[in-house]
Amino acid sequence: MGLISKLGRMWLTRCFKPFIFKNEYDEVLPYMECDNLGLYVHIPFCKSLCNFCPYCKVKYDEALANEYIDYLIKEIHLVALNNEKKQVTSLYFGGGTPALVKSRIKEIIEALKEHFIISEGIGIELHPDDVTIDTLTILKDAGVTKISIGIQSFQDKYQYILGRKKVDPLKLKEALDKIKFETVSMDFIFALPNQTLDDLIKDIETAFMIGANHFAMYPFIDFNFTPSNVKAMKKREKERLLNDITKYCMEKGYTRNTIWTFSNNNDANYSSMTRDNFLGFGASATTLLNHQFKINTFSIIDYIERIKQNLLPTSLTLRFTKRQRMVYYLFWTAYSTKVNKVDFDKFFKTSLQKMYGFELLVARIMGFVKKKGNVYEMTLKGAFYYHYYENFYTLAYIDKMWGILRHEAFPKQIKL
Ligand SMILES: C[S@@+](CC[C@H](N)C(=O)[O-])C[C@H]1O[C@@H](n2cnc3c(N)ncnc32)[C@H](O)[C@@H]1O
Ligand code: SF4
């Protein structure tokens, strides 16, 4: 790991100790004591595998996918035990391509509803091929209220660079006009070679024209372990593009919901990340609780084998020191571009000012944040630097960890 990220971690956690992920784990997850809990379900199957994509997935095979869902449902019951029903915020299905198992989504939701009361809706990631009247109807009947479609770009040249098929916007519009959802989000990738502001504006306006009310603009990340040879844009060029696109969205009156997401309707939101705590089910799914972070095995076969033995499929667990948990909290809360000091104080039963007053003062002097009442709001400059360091940490932490977990189902320990 780079020296700068190591020093940054040591400074913020006030500790020389690295993040140590160990292969011991809790069979009983203490989620009942956690407020503001979300749910996540991972479906690791795709029709074809994109070579730039870092997520845990394998080629779709009907028999394997069905067996996987059987054990996923069992994992839900193993985690929930005989606890009473717990109120949760939202449920998100990600992947992979979850709609490949569309006929079983309802069953998974029902299993979760035996143990949880979902109050803020159910979201699912879709591949453009899933956007048909038939599939959308099945998902809506299952209880899905939000969809997020992985467009990447409406322009053929970028789909070609990414090795994906062309997307026909009119075909999507036809299905989206008929079957309505509260949030229709579309994912785009930016900072691809030679991409311009004009290219991105065209993508955004096409998205809104065909029925989206929300979009995500993800910076392209060139993961070390993926076989892709697409190179990400240089920092300065990327900064200009991100700032220009943000200014464009502000001028159009779109709301910035998180660092990379915007909407043209205040009720639209799609974020499986900005939650204080969450439970993740499925291969590679992560769980964040008050005092621990855990990650399930990436190996589908080992995932099934563990659950067959009535054991949780946890691969690694990180037990937080208080400062580590604070850094984790601030990092993910800042993703929403705002940190509310009252929420922090309530979560940690101590004051944000006392713990990170100096850092916040420096951030204000540097022009990264502005204070409005109890809320620290990121400026345009702050949002770029957040985005920049997120990219940096993704490569320092996630790239290393996922790179190992793709080959080892249960590594002994990973130090980051
Ligand atoms: C699980 S995929 C989306 C759903 C669906 N499987 C699809 O491909 O359309 C989630 C999103 O992550 C983003 N993504 C994948 N690989 C990326 C990379 N290397 N850099 C940045 N974003 C990436 C893409 O925008 C993608 O739509
Ligand atoms: S981008 Fe989507 S379709 Fe492509 S491999 Fe990743 S999850 Fe699968």
C-alpha cells in the first residue's frame, strides 16, 4: 500500500495498527442492536463477463444459480435466527445481473420479510437487456420500487471500448413508459479515453428523456486484477470533466444526491452505500455493524458448502477500534456530500468536534467543506478530492482485498 494512504490511515485512526481482516467470525451477528440498518443481496451471475468489471460474478448457469438461491435463502434464515422482526431502511439487489434469477426475486424478498420490515423501498440493478415489459412486470410484482440500469454510455464508441453491446434508448423507453418505478436510475462511466463534456451531457439528457429520474456517473477505475486494458484519464483532465459535469447539473437544477449521483426529482434516490449499518447476503456480500465489518467468501461453491453445514459463509472479519469505525463512518457518510454532526454525535455518543475538530477546521480553511448549522457540506473542490481519494483508497484497499479473495475462499488474514 502507498506510503500516503498508510500515513493518512495512521493519522485519522490515531493508531499504527493497520486494518486487520481475520478469518475468525461470529456465527451470531449482533445486528439487532444496530440502528439505521439496510439490507443487500448479491447475485453473482452474468450472461457475459465484462473485462473491466471488478465485481464477484461467474457466467450464468441455470442449475448453479438455482442452487445458489436455495442457499442464499438459507443464509437469510441462519443470520436472522429466531430474532423478532427488525425494522430496516431499504433492500438492494446487486450483482452480477440479479434479473437473471427474476422468477426467484419474490421468494428472496419474502424470506427477508419474515425477519425484517423494509420501510424505504426495494432496489435492483439491471442490465439493459433486462429492461423489457415482461421482466419489469415480474420485478414490480415482487415488490421492487427502484431500478438502476447499467447503461455505461449511449454512445457506441464507448460501448466498444468497454467491450459492451450498443444500447437502444427507444427500446428502453418503450418498457419504461409502460412499467413505472419510483426511482429509475441509469449508471454511466466517465473518464474514458477522450470522453468529452458533450458526450456526458448527451448521455444524461438521453437518460432523462427516456424515463430516468436519477443517474450515477462513476469514474472509470482500472482495477489491477481485471484483464481490461482501458486506461483511466489523467487526474487534471478528470477533475475538469467532473467539475464541468457537476456545474452543468447544478445549472439545470438537478439535485446532487451523492458524490456521483444526481436526480431531476427530489423523491428519486438510489444508494446502497450511504447507510450506517447493513447486512449483506450472498457470495462477496459485505456486512457493516456497529463494531465489525465482515465479508462473505467470493467462491460460490464454498459459499454453498458452508451454508450446507449450517455455518455462515464469512471469509474475513475486521473488528474496529473506535477511531477506525469513526473513519469508516465519516468516509461513507461523506459520500452523500454531507456530514451531520448531530448524527455523528448520536452514533458514537461523543462529539465530532472533539474527535475531528482540527481536521474539519483544516478542511474548511482549504475550501473542501462549508459549515451550515450542524451540517458540513462538501464544496465542488471537496467533492473532487473526495472522489480522488476514494479512487486512491479503492485501489489501495479494495483492489488488494478483492484480488486475493477472487482466488482464496478463506484467506487466513489480510492486513491493509
Ligand atoms: C454490477 S454493475 C451493473 C448492473 C449490470 N450488471 C450491468 O452491467 O448493466 C454496477 C455498475 O458498476 C459500474 N462499474 C463496473 N466496473 C467499473 C469500473 N471498472 N469502473 C467504474 N465503474 C464500474 C458500472 O457503471 C456498472 O453499471
Ligand atoms: S458490468 Fe454488469 S454485466 Fe458486466 S460483468 Fe459486471 S456485473 Fe456483469
